[in-house]
Amino acid sequence: MAESISASVGRKKGHNATNHKADVKTVQRLLAAAAKNLGNNDCHPGDDDGLIATPPRFSETVAAINAFQKRFMRNPDGQVDPGKNTLKKLNEAAGSAPAGAVAAAPKAPVAGPKKAPAPSALGKLSLNSFLGKSMAEICPSGYADTSNNHCAHFVGHALDITAGLTCHGMTSGKKRKGEAASLRVQEIFAVCPSLAEYDNKTMAGKRGLMFVSAPSSFVTTGTKTTIRNVPKKHIGIFLNGTIWHYSNSRNKVVTQTPAQFIKHYSGQTNALWFGTLPPGAISNFSA
């Protein structure tokens, strides 16, 4: 008898997946059976825990859905919808396997471009897992030209921030697009709920975003502060006295202290501003 789900399972952002635990477990069970029947471990979801990782692009289940959809879809969307083609084909592929067979088979390494680092097993994003990574390894959309500035782009992918222009919107319509991430420092700055000039005495133990530019770039009118769209502005992720940011000159993610970060633009006086995390951004992260 064909399995059914009550709501969508898979990628949330841009696809409205509900991811009810019972539905996720059903899809995971079907994927495990399909992987066994097809002899393709890329379609195996790993654990049958009823959970989709946050952000969804790090989920083994979403990766397995994508791998399964590649068999019959030109542009897999990483989502299973009630009554739709992916669920139908999953039922067909899983049909000859035992109904309860969900034992996880070891997943074979996936060939192709390297993927962005995944959160830890506890579901907490590790910022150190990005260290040394280039944008080609981080951005699933393939927007990684080294002639572009990727500081906001890194922050957008790491914390799932999609304010303003995104890499998704910049990639060619002919290539498969990944998750979207913000590209502009000023547009992330604008969605921070709270902004203030950095004070090491009171803010050293906080988590949020750190911005560096000339003091004149930060303009306060009344109670609102904006950052000018000037070439020399930079952003990083701040946690307990350390800043993770994308070095465009070295083409990789690095760490610095605020004392080092404020010297990002030599030959000018700089200022540091701290911003709290925008609504919807990943806040469950550690070093």
C-alpha cells in the first residue's frame, strides 16, 4: 500500500515545507527503502529521526531527496509534496523493500563540488567548520567569482540571511540554483534590530554581526543608523571576542580579534559597529 504524507517535506526556504515529524519519518523510510532497491546510497537519508536540519541545505534527508529526484527531474527542488510526482515515484521505488526497513547504510561520498560545512550532530552550527573554506566551497549557487567581494555573502550563507540582493538572483537561470544568501553589507546592516558602536568593555561576550568602515560611513539620523554604500565596508560574525569573516584577498574564511578587524582597511581610521542578529537568522552557533 502506498505511503502518504499530510504536508510537504524537505527544503523550507522558498518552498513552504511544513516538515511534520511523522511526515519526515515517512519520507525517510521511503528513501531508505528506495536506496536499498536502487543500489544508490546517495538516496539514503541517514537517520530516521523525523527531523530536517537547519538550515535545510545541511540536511542529509534533503540531500537524499535531491539525489532521488535527479533520476527524473532536470532541476530537483529537494522537496516531497503530498500527492505529487516525487512521492509517487518514491512509493514505486520503495515498493519491493520491507515496509519497516530503515537501517542506515553507510553513505558513499558524493562526487562533485565540495559542499558547505554542516552543523554538528547536536544541531549547532560550528563557525570553525567554515575556516579555510573558499566561496566556491560555501555557495551552492556557484556564485564564487574571486573578483567579487564575498564578506556579506559568507555571512548570509553561514547564518541563513537573505536580505536584499542574493546570490540566488545573480546565478544563471541555466544552472541549478542553491539556497539564497545576502550579498550586500548595507542590506544586512539595515535589518539588524539593534546597532551600536562596538564597546569592548560591554560587548565582548556577545554574539551578533560586526561591521567595519570609516566612522563617516555610519550615519545616525534620530534613532536610525545606516551604513553608506562605500567600497570600504566589511562584515563578519562576532562571538565572544572573535570575528569570523571572509578574506577577499586570501579567498577564504578567517578569524580575527576586534583589535585586528578594525585595521581591515589600512591607511584610514576605522570604526567598529555591532549589530544584533536579523530576524530569522541562525542564532544557535558556536565556535
